[in-house]
Amino acid sequence: TRYSIMVKEIDNHLKQLYDLLDSFYEKEELVFCLTSDHGVTYLAKEEYLLAEALTNTPLFIRSPGIKSGDDHSLVQSVDIFPNLLYLSNIDMPKSKTDGKLWSVLGENERDYVLTESIYKSKYELKIRSKTFIYGLKCSIENDRINLKGVTKKFWEISKEDKYEKKEIDCENQYFEEFDKIAMKYISSIKEV
């Protein structure tokens, strides 16, 4: 398939890059991070900007402080900078970022990740845990999020396939928890 051909091609290029880095540095001297700004578009079963296949992005880390293997923890892009500093033994400057250390470095895994889209006069927010996905869509007026006419949906994620989900009723305690997180986040935004 096209996907497996692309993966093999990327593997070959990464091997060339790793070999080059290994020729200049010892493994203990190097922290390497590779990620993407989006997931795989042709795996998306839905055609919208915040589809699961687009928001699940790859993140590869090679560092003396991390063991080889797969980790499927929830991570946000805001976490990358503080973790690279940590792995490089550089103190994190005081800032108001929401970045936190990854669970492979001893921290607790995130309970959820948040992603949003602001396009023209449309605002979309997704909050994802390992079990549920909360979605909110509304409009933007005068550079502010307008909750009039808001639509909210709630899905349960399949245990077999993280890209499969089933819409469920919004009348439950989990939806209410996610809705509180969303409203708190939206109220913290001054302008879009």
C-alpha cells in the first residue's frame, strides 16, 4: 500500500540521518526529536480539520534518558520544549506554558489533550482522553468566541482502534467534566 511504501522510505531517510549523527556524536551526547504538525490525512474517515487521524501526530524521541519502545501516552505539542530542555539538562525558564514532562520521564500522564481550530469565522475545539472525545463548534464574532448556536458532541473511543468512535449521549458525568474543561479554557481566551 501507499502508506507502507511511504513508511519504508521515511525509515530509510531516518537511518541515513541517524548514521550521520552517530558518526559525529556519541549516543549519550544527543537528544533527537522528530514530530509532525498533523497526522495522516488519508487515514481520516471523516473529512474535517480536527479528525482523529489528523490530530494524532507522531513523536519520536531518541535520548539517553528514554528507553527504546512505544509509548501511547497523551502528549501535546506544548510539552515538547520543556522535555527537550529537561533531556538536555537545561533548566526550564519561568513561563506560563502548559507544557509538562512526559510519563516516560516519571511524570503522570495527561488526563486529556486539547486541540482547536480557528478558521475565518469558525471555532472548533476537541478534548480527547484515552476513552472519550468532546467536540464543540461555534462562531467567532468581533474577535471573540460566540457560544450562541454552539454545537457539542461526545464520543466514546473504541478499545480496538483509536480512530474508531461512537457518538454517545451528552447527558452523563463524563460529558459534564469535559464541558467544564472546555468552558474554562474558552473563558481564558481574550481574543482569537
